Amino acid sequence: MTSETAAELDLYQDVVMDHKRAPRHFGTLAAPTHQARGQNPQCGDDLQVALVVDNGRVSDIRFNGQGCAICIASASMMTEAVLGQEVALAQALQARFRAVLTGQMVSEEAPLGKLVSLAGVRHYPGRIKCALLGWHALMHALAAEAKSDNSALEVTP
Amino acid sequence: MGDAFLIDPLEPDAVRAQFPVLAQRIYGAELAYLDNAATTQMAMPVQEAMRAFEQHDRANIHRGVHALSQRATDAFEHARSSLKRFVGAGADHELVFTSGTTDALNMVAHGLSTSGMHPAWLQAGDEIVVSGLEHHANLVPWQQVARRTGAVLRVLQPDAQGRLHAADLRPLLNARTRVLALTACANATGERPPYEDLLQLAADAGALTVLDAAQAMAHAAPALSSLACDFMAFSGHKMYGPMGTGALVGRRVALEGLEPLRYGGDMVAWVSATEASFAELPARLEGGTPNVAGAIGMAAAAGFIDGVGRDRIDAHLNALREHAVAGLAAMPGVTVLSAHSRVSAIVSFVADRVHPHDIGTLLDQRGIAVRTGHHCAQPLLEHLGVGPTTRASFALYNTHAEVERLLAGVAHALKVLQ
């Protein structure tokens, strides 16, 4: 029982654990233009995503809160992937990522960049909502016009 | 049905042979099923008793003059008396079949807060006391009842170690206290409160007392007659019986005071086009066709437990928990909830910088089934300041070798995840 299990190989890859241990863009923003909170009441995961959108681009982003390794790593990689990008591109990436996790697309057909390291989550249906929580909050934030939208939402894959 | 099986819990092979579901591999590893507080597996004698009913005696009860209906009615009523004996009910007690503990607790909360022939037991300004250890099923119904009736909900909070104290209950009791709702074992922590004393105090203050015995019935089941308890709820599926079954057992006079939650067939005495009067207990609270096979299965499960011996099961489970607590508490960064508890089959823990879901997934990869999250007890975990936990819970078929696998699995998960 000392060999690595499938989950260790396809769920907790080094890059994922690196983002879990040292999440990028972790913190808050002084003057966000958009923000939202995502919660998963079953497991207690709770993330807040704040961003500055400038001329249709994500010019700054932070997230904070608590969650499992998958949840934190996914949100951390999300901030790297969307920072400096156009909002429409961030939304398209979210759609691809979600489609891969829910089995509607295969990762070979859906360019995900570094996020491909989370594609293995699709084999663990109980964990898909963990990987999508930060993205759900991001989409909610972008959809909200007022920057004070702090309403909690629950994530369903 | 359900007589001596004479199984020694120290003979794991003989015990496990009664639970064929255990003999399987998960991701190549032997299944170690340690999620028994969520649901236990169903014993073969239970499955056989249910199958025998379905194959030979199935008919609707209490209404036919034919042979099968009479046999089904007899089997159902025999199940009722077996379970009354099992829980230590006396002559002034009655048992009503429900779909589970949640259903039973909702029947009580509804029945005490709804007026029917008489004004409701709970009125605006009355007080309800619940403990801070409760499962949501023994909290949310009382929250809703308080909101609907204008009654006040008071919470008997545990101390920082998760223990309840009689001295903390006394100041909460007064002439307006009408209900105490309490668990016999906290499902999220394994805490076993001094419910005998707490129920007595509340009863002395004039309150009706409600005991959630879901986590106790498979082993440390309280003897109802010895308790100041008006209503006790429990589930079949947490005591090696079928899912979707349960019971509300209590003082006949208290049960008679409940306004029924379900009106319909079987619970009425006579019905005109505009009015109805209700049947006597227990039918009064059992509207509609009940889960007859389920009731028979539950009684068979009680017989199975008695056949093994509750004291022996209890000793085995306490030893498994003690083993797990000692091993987990020795791991750096791990905190065991209610580590002091000595009469429990539940061990719940948190680990620094590691989320329970990640531990649960890695344990699953080694065939070890545990529960992770809030365990339907969010306010308690918030009060204790711990958030979600990993919970292993034991049944009579679990072994010390499985505890060792759990400990090795947790140690490995912490190494991967920290």
C-alpha cells in the first residue's frame, strides 16, 4: 500500500499541490470593481473573488477564503489564467474548464493551459464542485454590475 | 425472527459473513466501511426476514379479512412489540413507525405546535431548549416551530471540549419551558451527553422531553422506562436495518397529545363527508400504508443486535474508537473532537492545513470509506471553532486491523497534503 494511488497521480499532481501550498493572488483588493462570494455548505468551502475590470480586461484579481486543496489550487490557477485577459476570454475559459470537468468535452479538444492538471477531477464526481467554486464566484462577480454584490452562492456543477 | 445468532464480535469472520456487502474491493483494496454513523450495512437475517414477508405474506394491513392481510397485520404488530421490548418500553409507552429519525422528530415538532381538537402545546412566549450538539434534524424543526408559534428557542451550549453540563441547563429552565430536545450521541463529534440527568431536569421543570437516539440505538441504547423521556426517535438504517424506516416511541399520553402530521386512511375512526374522528394510538399517527417489510426488517435488526449482545457490541465499538483516538491524537497537527468520550462509536477529527475532503478522497483510494464535511451539524462545529471534519464511525463488523488501515491512511494523506 505504499505505491501512489490513482488520486495521487491524477488529482494531487505536484502543480496542484504547489498552488494549494502557495496560492497565487491570495488576498483582497482595496478598490475592486467586481466581487462575489462562493460557498459550498456541505463541505464548508468559502471563497471570495475580487477583481478590477478596466476596458473589458481583468487588470487585477485576488481571492481569499478557505477550501480543500482542489478548491484552492483551482482558484489560484484561475487568477493566473485570467489576469490581464479580456473578460470574454475568461468566460470562455471557464466554459471550457467546466465542460471538461463535467465530461461534455475532452481536454484534448479544449485548451486549458496549466488548468489541464485539474482535468483528472472529472473522475471524482463528488469533487467537481470543489474545482468549480472559485470559477463560479468569478462568473458571478463578472455578471454583477454593482461592485457591492457580496451575496453568497452555492455551486452546482 | 431475530432470535439468538450467537455471534462473537471478536470473531470478525463470523460477523462479516452476515454482511456480504463488506466482501468487496474498492480500487483494488479491501473495503473498510467506516461510515456507519451515516448508515450501517444490513445484516443477512434482516434481509431474509424482509424477503420472507415479501415472498409469502405481503398484503395490506388492518383492513382485509383474508389470510395474507391477517398475516401481514400480525407480522407488523409483532415487529412493533419486538421493538418496544428492544428499547425498554413499558406498559405506558407506545411505538409508532416512521420513515426515520428525521420524520419522527418532525412529527413531534409539528404535533406539539399545531392545534387540533385541543390548543397546541406550544404557544407564543413559550420556550424550547435544544442542545448545541444536535443534528440539523433535531434543530431545524424547532427553529421553524419557534418561528411559526412565536415560541423562544434557547440553546444549551456545550463547553469548549464539546461537553454538555446539567449546571448549564438549570438557568435555561423556567415556567415557560415546554420542550427539551436533546441527542443521545452527537453525530458530528461522538459526544455522549449526560442525557439521563438533562431529561430529568427538564421534566421536573414541566417540559416535554425529546431524545434523538439515532446514533445510540445500535449499541448503547437507552432503556426508555428508566428515562424521563416523553419522545424518543431512532432509525432502522443505523442499526443494521433497512433504509427509510424508523420509529417514534414514547409515553402514550404524550403521543396522544400530538396533532397528526398525516391525515388519511388507517388513522381515522369514522369519517363523514365533512368531518372525521381519529383512531387510537398507534394508528392515529400512522396514516397511509406503512413500510411493513421495513418494520419487519427493523425488528429483525433489533433481534440481530440482541443475539450478539448489546454489551458486547458496545465494548467492541468503544475499543475501536479508543484505538482510533489514540492513534489519531498522536499525529502532529491532528485534533480529535470529544477525545474524552469513552462510550461512542464515532471519531471525528481535524488536521492543520488539510481539508477533510482531500483526506476522504485519499482514504477512499485505499478502500476506506469515511464521511467528511459538516455532518449536518454546522452550528456545533462553528461553536467548537473547527469547521468541517473527517469522521470515522464503527459498527460491530469493523476490526482493529481496519483501524490500523485508517491510521496508516490518514498519516499518508497528511504526508501528501501538508
